[in-house]
Amino acid sequence: MKKYYKGILLLVLTLNFSCSKEDSEKNEPVVNLDPKVQLYKADKIDDSYVFAIENGGKNCYLLNKQGYKVKEWLFDLRFGNDIEILPNGELIAMYKQNVSPITIGGAGGIIRILNSDGSTKWDYQCADDEKVAHHDVELLPNGNVLFLVWEKLTPSQALNYGVEVANDIFPEALFEVNPQTNQLVWEWHSYDHIVQDTNNTLVNYGQINQYPNRINFSYNERTDGDIMHANGIDYDEEKDVIYMSVNFYSEVWVIDHSTTTMEAASNSGGNYNKGGDLLYRFGNPSAYNHPFGERFLFNNHFPNLIEKEVPGKGNMLIYCNGSNVNQSTVYELALPQNFELSTTASNEPQMVWNFTDPDLFYDKISGAVRLKNGNTLITEGDYGYWEVTPDKEVVWKYFGDNRTFWRGYNYNLDDSAIQNLGL
């Protein structure tokens, strides 16, 4: 055994000497890497920071590509789940209540805007026996805060919408709050947009595949009532729409944000004159019994619209967890310019680019963002981070030492958020 370790040590020393000699001959400096960096191709990576968010943890940190933390935050509550650094150096986060009235995985309930040092600037709670904020939160350009909400419907309440269930269900809603007044200024409820084919006495009765803008609440039946499990939102300022990742439907839904709350409860009004009905949806035509188009999402996270001035601007990245084949895939999609849903043709978007690998798989959380040089940073939830080129070459990998990661956001070294943190 000692001979084995001696041989390994000799091999390591030889390799280190050889590498150092080669680097010296090329006049290239030796890069000091944290051991968690398992792959590092210096000439091909994007030199930027990764904002690493430990899933359900109490800490997050900025990593450089050498694998070292350049700034870390520690909090008193666990994430539930999202936190982002804002352009002014402040942060916005969803936290878990210590005791949640609704115990579905991903429940949060507490939303905070934080000063750059992690102290609380604004605190808002959305958690009681009837509802709980969960997963994702976003600061809108108007200064308001948008977030996902689970709302409880009892079996008797669900019957009023033509939905027959044996237990409470928790469909999705969206709330928008003004942090200056703590007032709820806009809301959207999925139960206002049901189509069902069981009770012909109700106004929402119809043939499911003839109403692609409506939601079939009977697509999933779960004893825990978590029939949809939305897990991510992204706001498109140019189109004034919200993209929502609906994990248990394996879809992304597009919702008009230009509506009033009254219009959002109807099927008319707003910039697109469809009220709160779905403007567009993609990923799984079977969710609305649509016979056209091919399903390509099998559980999904992080509907990330590419908004910065980087390659692919205007497209969307989405992480397909790949529960059907135990292998995950990142897709880049060109969304239609005009949102329409056909009953006689495919509604799926154009695929521009994708990446997968036999070693890339996690059936939960995860995501992807586009980098300045055109590379894509991928969060594999139970591993860590990958960086891949447009040609699908893996150029950087960071192993999280058996931690799980909700997401990884990218911040360029000259981003205002970084400058305002004093880094």
C-alpha cells in the first residue's frame, strides 16, 4: 500500500514538474485553482463571476473562475429558493418560514430586499393557511416585486370550477406587491382560466384541445395537491409578459402582465386582448391534449430570457431535467414574435441550440445562463457548474463538494452590481 501511494506521489510530482516546465517555456503563469475546479481551459472560459446559491441553505457567494469565493453572504433563514444581486448591489430573496402552513417542497413565505451587507431593507410575508409564496421572486422595472404563490382550493371549492379532486389542491397564482406601500397591486390566478370537460353546466366547459389558452387542472392528480409546481418566472419588459416554468406540466406558460387585475381574471383586455388566458405555451402538447408538435420538456426549470447584449439575445434558455431518460438537456429557443396558439398545428418554438452530456443529470432545480463570450453557464443541481462553448466544448467545471445548488447567475466583472459591491 505504501508503494502505491509513493507511486502516486511520484506521478503527481512528475506531472507538476512537467506542467510547470511547459508553462515556463511558454511564459504562461501557473493558475492557482481551488481543488473544486475540475476543468479549466483558460483561453476559452468567460472571465466572470458565478453567483452560487445553495439550495435551501442560508448562504450564497460569488465565485471567480479559479473557484475561490470573492464575497459571501450568510443569513438567519433558509432560502426558499431564489436570491439575486440587483444592479445597485442590493439583493432580493425568497426565504422559508421556520414553520410553514403549507409544506410542499419549495415553499417560501418571506420575501426580502436586502442591503449589500445582507441586512434587511424590506420584509414582506405571504404565508397563511390559504396561500404561500414559493420558489421565485423578481424585481420589476417599476420597482414592484413579482412572485409565485400557491393557493389552496378545497375539493368543494374545486367543484365550483368543474374540477373533481379528493383532497386539497394548490394551483398557481402570481402576486405583484409595491414595496413602498406593501399593497398588492396586481394578481393572476390560474383557477380563473380552467377548461374542463366533465361538467357541462359550467361556463368553462369545453373540449380540452379546442381551448389551448386555458388550463386543464386534471392533467395531474397528486395526493399532496401540488398539481402544477411552478418553479421559475422571468419578466419580459419589451413585451410586458411573464414566462412561468410549470414543472409538473413540463411546460412554460406566457402570461400577459399588461392587464389590470380584473382583466387578468377574464379572457379579454390587456395588450393582447386575451386577459389572463395563456398567450402561449410550449414544451408538452399533451398537457392540453394537443395532437400536433413533439414534446421535448420532461420536467423543467428556469425559463431564462436572454436579455443582455450577448449572443442569443431575445431567445430563451430552459433546463430540461430529463426525468424520462435520466439525462438533462439545456435548450436555447427562438420564441415566436407574435404569441398565438393553434388548434390545428404545432405550437412548439424553434430550437436554436442545445447541450447535453451523459454526465449531466439532475431531476430537480438547475438552470442555465448565457455569458458575454457566447458560452453557457449550466447549473447541475446536485453537482455544481459547467461552462460550455457554442460548439459544445466543456471548458470549465466546478464541483460543489456534495452540495446542491438552486441556480447560478452570472455577473461580469464590470457589472454595476459588482461595482456597487465594491469588488
